Amino acid sequence: MKKVLLIVALILFAGGLYVNFAMNPSTEQASLMNETDTSDETADNVDTDATSDAADDESENADDENETADTEEENPEPSEDESQISFNQENLNELYNQAVENNETLIVDVLLPGYYTEDFMTNLEDRFDTDTIQFNTLDISSNTTTLNELSVNDNSDAVIIDALQIMDYNDEVLPERDVDALTTAYMNLYNSDKVVILLGNANVHEHENLANVLDEDAAYFTENDYYYIDNQEVSVEDEYYDYDNDVMTSDVEDEVIANIHSFLISE
């Protein structure tokens, strides 16, 4: 009987052990399971944070691009017409820059004889195409043999003077041409703090004597450091001179205007 009871007790004890180990995992196993769960949660959190950071970066980049676009719209690049002009002559460029800084215009007096058309000054202004330069027209009625002091505006910054080769030819005094009278008038204006420029003529009469004078003047004035615009090479397909109205043709004037612009302005 005792043996029977001992066997029953052993069976019950073994059953208890089995239930205890089968129903409750070891501490090590529980720890591993917890670590696995924690790792999965951490990975999920990392993925979520990375996705959130990427979204934030994209949002910031989009904001930066929008701000850049807004800035470009608020501060557009100046157009070519609004850009400041640069003169080839240093002294004239300084006067121009000072005028622009003071919200003023550079004033240029242009002294012309009667063989220029009425459209010449309008076309000259159109060629420069700026509100920062004001051109004023003044008349010269003398040839070099009768030339005296030239009158210009007190507030002008620069003066362009026709060199009067055509005038001397038209008045039939080309052999007596007085270059000294022209240079004296030039220096008087120069000493009055004006930038002075001589405007050479084209050989509108296509005459050898006029061509020789134009060549001699170009050499003399440039070698002696006068500002001189050389137009002796002007060439057009049609007529050079309108003898009915005693003026240069528009084709010649267009070439002269182009030479004035290229002499003065740095492209």
C-alpha cells in the first residue's frame, strides 16, 4: 500500500513540474522576447522619424525655392535699356556717372551747320535711346575763315562741334581753311570745363580736294590728342548730298550717327 501511495505521489510531483515548465517560459526566453519587441518598436520609430525628417526637408526646400522665386520677382535683373551707359572717354564717363548719381542728365550741346537735316538730332537721340543724356542743337553759320568764339549753354557737360570741312568747301574757302580758328574755339570750351569733341565730315561731294582735307585733319587732330570723330570713310550706295536742299542725305547721316555712337559708347 505504501508503494502505491509513493508511486501516486511521484506521478503528481512530476505532473506539477511539467505544468510549471510548460506554462511559464524561462527568464532568459522572456528577456529575448522583450528585446525583440523593443527592437521592432525602435525600428518602426526610426523609420517614422526618417520619413518625417525627409518630409520636413522637402517642405523646407520647397519654401526656399518659393522664397527665391519671390525674391527674383521683387528684384528683377535690370533690362538693357535700364543699364548704365559706359563712355570710352574717362572724363566724360566720370561726368556721366556723377549726373546719374544725382538723378540728373548729361547735357551735350551739338553745334551743326545748315547742311544737316532736321531729322539728324532726332535720329541721334534715338540711336542713344536713353533718358540719361540730353542733346541740345546749336547752329554754326561760319566757315573756319570767319569763325570766332562759339557760344554754348553754361550748364552743358560736353560739346560736339562740326569740323566744318563741308562748310569750307561749300563756301569755296577750302584752300584758305583755318584750322587754328577751330582749335582755338575747341580749347576755349575745353578751358571752360567742357568735354569737347570735333565731328569730322564725310566726303559728300566726292571731291579729291575735300578728301585730302579730311585726311589731313584726321591725322592732325588725332596725333595732337583732340577728340575727333573721323567720318572720311563713310560710304553709301545712293547719293551723298541732296543738292536741291543743300543737305546731306539720310543715308550719310545714319553712318555719321553710328560713328558718333561707336566713338563715345563702350559696347
